[in-house]
Amino acid sequence: MVSQQFLYDKMLEVMALDCTQSQKDMFATLSGFISNKNNEEWLLVVSGYAGTGKTSALAAFIKGLKRLGKKYV
């Protein structure tokens, strides 16, 4: 199992631009959600206004998973 901090760092590493604080908060939430194998929650909703960086942050998240050889849908 990959640690939450490692996932968070990997997401920041692959982000093409400087992250906003909201994106960093989202990375922290995503990495916690993914790294907690005892988590009974299986759905995470990402919402926000247009232009706030949701798509860019999720793209960085997926790139991080790819680099780690993790499966994703």
C-alpha cells in the first residue's frame, strides 16, 4: 500500500502548473481517499466552479497513478 504522503507528493510533482491551495487540498483529500484501504466509502465527488482547476488536478492525479502502476477507471 502506498502512503498518503507519497501519493500527495507524486500528484504535486506531475502537476504542470503551480497548484492553488484548493488544488493542494483536493490532492490531500484524494490521496487520503485512495491510501485508506479500510475506507468503506467508495465514491468521492469533486465539485467547484468553472475554471478552478478540477480537471487539471484530476489529470495530475491520474498521471500520478499511472506512474505508480496503479489501476484506475
